[in-house]
Amino acid sequence: MSADVRRQTLLTSSGETISYKTLIIATGARALKLEEFGVMGSDAPNVCYLRNLADASRLVNVMQSAAGGKAVVIGGGYIGMECAASLVTNKISVTMVFPEEHIMARLFTPTIAAFYEDYYSSKGVEFIKGTVLSSLETNSLGQVVAVNLKDGRRLPADMVVVGIGIRPNTMLFEGQLTIDEKNGGIKVDAKMQTSNRSVYAVGDVASFPLPLLGSRNRRLEHVDCARKSAIHVVSSIMDPKDTGNFDYLPFFYSRVFTLSWQFYGDNAGEVVHFGDLSSFQGPFGAYWVNGKGQIVGAFLEGGSKDEYEAIARICRVQPVVGDRLDLASRGLEFAVSGDYGPPLSAGDDMGLVVERQLYAWHAAAGVLVAFSISAFAYWYGRRRRRW
Ligand code: NAD
């Protein structure tokens, strides 16, 4: 119900007061509702959001009752793209409506977006861009029967899915902890500690400095960041001496239809596309190059495990690249070759790549142990024969 970070106490809805020595805020975020944009009707039985398990079960039930019908998907981000793919796969025709010029505007370039839009169109998805809804039309049972758009169009609908973004759940701590006004969320330092030393924040609600992006604060909405920031905070609390700063490489991914992409780093700067964007095969992708000529971000569709590891690695190393045309023609091979920039320093956390190096060490140690045992057995056998 409430928190008092000065007294280090929390009050629960049953009236219990809990004292703490250390507090970890993992309050996540809430889905934005249509009402926040002045449109009523979110509580209609066939309007779906997707934030928690109950939402997911409800969405499945509504999809079953709308089988063979029409869905309007509001929003062109993660929820919009992933739900639209699931809906058409389940034989529900889909129209996506969003205000931007292309889907996944927060990450995709127009070129990358065009690939996915073509793919979605080939599956029957229709797009209405550059507008938002103005009202939901309901029948006598309160069910939505049509979506009215600001541009005057009316879309008949058997169901509506809304994915229009999230807001971090900071309410309990406003006025007590420093809030990052620009990025939203609770501001933390490199140890994920808030403005109160005994309070940490992790996941969607935390705005933390990213050393790879010049230590600017960012709030990242992704499960990978939630998991890794939580692990880091627990380690900071349990083992403060041996836990350094949270040095996170931003990572996002999505799977739609039979497509699958990953993105690492920052999508800022000049974009260099590579690969075959004209077929539905891939792999294709893009590098983002900053003002100093360094690769700071990379996107890849249809890569293998090794190729995804290679783009993660290049975004950590951030090599300076010269000729952009050469980079475009070398494309993915440039990242995979490892033929760039300075070697990794020992302390670099490369995620899967480090794991691979560890596997190599384990394998080498294993071979050495096996060899020693057989050498000893041979020597021992020969000695026994002599006895
Ligand atoms: P989002 O931020 O990805 O997309 C929001 C979209 O809402 C924008 O692209 C825009 O098109 C649209 N929009 C904004 N205002 C609108 C309006 N008035 N009318 C119509 N459209 C409007 O958010 P989301 O898709 O709602 O996803 C919610 C959260 O869930 C995000 O944090 C996302 O990262 C997370 N998520 C991630 C994954 C994944 O990583 N694969 C999958 C699902 C959800």
C-alpha cells in the first residue's frame, strides 16, 4: 500500500508493517490504457491487453470466440507485432492501426520495417498508419463491434487487442526517491542503488547508467535486462566487495511467424544495412555507427547462434569502421570474422561468448585430466606386471 524509505518500512493492504534493512524495487510497469488517450471502452469483454497471465488467458478465450472473424490491433510495437502474427496464424483477419509511419518505430529503420510489413502483408495483415482510434462502438451487450479512427474510417471488429506501451510503476516511491524525469522510472547508479542507499531497483522500473553508451541513463523494457539487473543487485547485496558496476549490453529479441530477430547495443547514429532484404529468407541486418565511427548497435534477422553471438560481441568491442560501403558489402561476415578492433580485455562480460571460452577451458582441463589418468593407469599396470 505504501512505503516509507526514511523509516525503512512498508505497509501492506492487510495493515501489516514490514521493516527492512535492504529493499529491492521490482514493481515493473503497467500497460497504458486507451482511457489515458481519451478513448473509453477498455473494459468491454472483447478488448484485450497483454501484461500478465490473466490477460493472456483472457486473450486466448476471446480469440477462440472470434475464430474466423476480424481483429483490430492497436499499436505497432512488440505486442502489436507479436499478437498480429498469432491472430492471423489462428485464422483471424487482422488490421493493425498505429500513429507512426512504420511498425516498431522505436527500433526498426524504415528499410527493416518494410521487410516485416511485406511479410505481414503476405500473410494477410492490413496496415493503417499515421492515425489513432477515436472511439469504440459497442452493441447492447457492451461488446465492441467497430473501431472508429481519427481519420474518419470505421473498422468492423470481433475483437480488439491494445498494445500501446507501458509506464513504470513508480507511484509508491514518488517524492521519496529520485525519479528520472526524462526516461521515466526510478533513477539508480551503476550498482543499481537508488537515491536512498538501502533501496535498489531492477527491471522495467529502473533507469540505470550504461557504460557502453557513455554512462547515460536508460530504462530498458526487456526480460533480459530484468533478469540480469536482478542477478546483479542480489550479488551487490550479498557480495558487495566482489561485485562491480552493472555493465549491461542492451539486448532485445522477438519471434513472429517463422521469423526471429535479435538486436544488441544502441540504435543511434548512421545505419548500414546488409544482407538480402528482398527475399523472405534472411539473414539480413544493420549496424549503427556513432559519430566517432564506432559500431554501437547491430540488428540481425534469421541468424544462427554463432552469428547472434558475433553481433553481440561487436557491439561490446565497438570497433571503429572506415568505409561504410565496405562494411555493407562485408555485412554479417565482418562481425563473424572477428577481424576488427582491439582484443577483448579479461574483464569483459561477453555473455554467451565468455561461456564458450569457459567451455573451451573446461574441455581442455577435461582432456588433460583424462590423459593424466590414462598415463597413470598405464604406468601402474606396467609396474604391477613387474611385481
Ligand atoms: P511498445 O512500446 O513496444 O509499442 C507501443 C506502440 O504503441 C508504439 O509502437 C505505437 O505504435 C503505439 N501507440 C502509441 N500510442 C498509440 C495510440 N494512441 N494509438 C495507437 N497506437 C499507439 O509497447 P507494447 O507493444 O505495448 O509492449 C508493452 C511492453 O511489453 C514493452 O515494454 C515491450 O518491450 C514489452 N514486450 C516485449 C516483447 C519482446 O521483447 N519480444 C514482447 C511483448 C511485449
